[in-house]
Amino acid sequence: MSTREATIVTGIPWGQDGEEGIYYQLGSKYRRPVGNTWEDVGVVSRITVTDDLPGLHCNMERVRVFDGETVIFEAPLHSLEGVAYAPPSPALNEEQE
């Protein structure tokens, strides 16, 4: 199983027209419906993409969004619009030179 760290996840809304789309960004607040309004309820601490979701012929990739140790969102990668990954660390680039 491989794990990659991501910084942003976006997707289309599931459900009725007019809902907010799926958007999580590392370090930003996320919203949940509370009663008839949307409220900030936490901060995104980590976004991972792993290839451990069982598929028909091989494992598929899944995205998980965390608030601390709690998974607040999970979906197969192929069902999302986009994922942005963190740039490689400078230390990796220095080793290649």
C-alpha cells in the first residue's frame, strides 16, 4: 500500500441542486450543516491518498480527509474532480543534484 499526502480535494455536490461542493484544504476550516445553516466545525489536519480500496481487478485509490485522528471525509479518488499534492521537499531535490 502506498500513501501520498495531498493539500486540496475538490468534488461536485452529491444530492440536491444548490448544495455546496466538496472542498477541503489542508489547514483550513471545514463546514457541516447544523440545523438550517452551515457552520465551521473543525480544521483539516491531513489529506491522504492511498491505494488500499479493493477493486474488481486491483486496488483503487481512496482519499481521506482528517481532523486530528478523525476521518471527516472519505471517497474513491475516481469520484472526485481533483486532488492537489504537496510539492516535493527541497531535501529530495538536493539529493538528486
